[in-house]
Amino acid sequence: MTRQDFFRHSIVLALTLTGGAALADPADVPYPEGYRNWTHVKSMVIEDVHPLYDSFGGIHHLYANDLALQGYRSGQFPDGAVIVFDLLETVRAEGALSEGTRKVLGVMVKDSAAYAATGGWGFEGWAGGDPERPVVGAAAGEACYACHTAVENTGFVFSSLRD
């Protein structure tokens, strides 16, 4: 997959996750209760000059449960690994950036048997981080996995652990 294809698929994913107008049926991927108590993997800010700003602009935080940490370190994510992508609006005021409203909470759950068609990962996102507003559902293969195939060599995971 070329970098341009990656960006194209990222935009499709972002539109799916943040669209919110047509919410998906509840998926079998569980909402990641307590994820903010997990290990913080990394953060980044996508600003208005970035090509993905319209879709992914804001502050990103990534969290991992203990099994996902094992996967980051070994390169092999075991079943039960969960990675959370927390996207918030960026508020710029008085020379500082701070978190605004949550745009979407995305999750990847590793279960090789249940999600064999998508590389062993289940995907879901919740509009505004609201567990009652899932937005991916049955579109996970097209909206999420299609993009993640670009990083099959890292277990379908884009991020890396910063120890």
C-alpha cells in the first residue's frame, strides 16, 4: 500500500468514526472501560497544516492493556490485547494547546478466532466516546482493517511503544 493509499484509507476511517450521522449497530467489540488506567503509549497532535487534519485533527492519546504492552515489546500481539485511540479536539488559547471535546474513542481488540477475517483484530469506535454510539460495526473490514493491512509486519498496529 502506498503512502497515498494509506492517507486515502485513513480518511475513509476517520469519516466512518467521526461521521456519527449514521451510527452503526452495536458491535461485539466491547467498550474499553477503565482504559485511562492502562499504560499510555504515546500522544500526538495533528494540526491544520497536516493532510489528515480534516479527518484526524486534534490531540491523539494511545493506551494499551498489559497484553498489548507484551505485543508492543515482542512484535506479537496475543489474544486479549486491547489498544485504545482517544481523539480529542485541540483548543489553542494564550499560547497553549489543551484538550477539548472528545471526537471519537477507537479500539482494537485481538481475538484471532473471532476476528480471523480482519487479521485477528476487532475494531470499533464510539462517537464522542459514548458507549451508546458505536460507529464502525460491520464496516470494520473496510473502514479499519483495509488501512491496517499496510502495517501487517507490525501486527497490524501503526503505533510503537515509547519506553
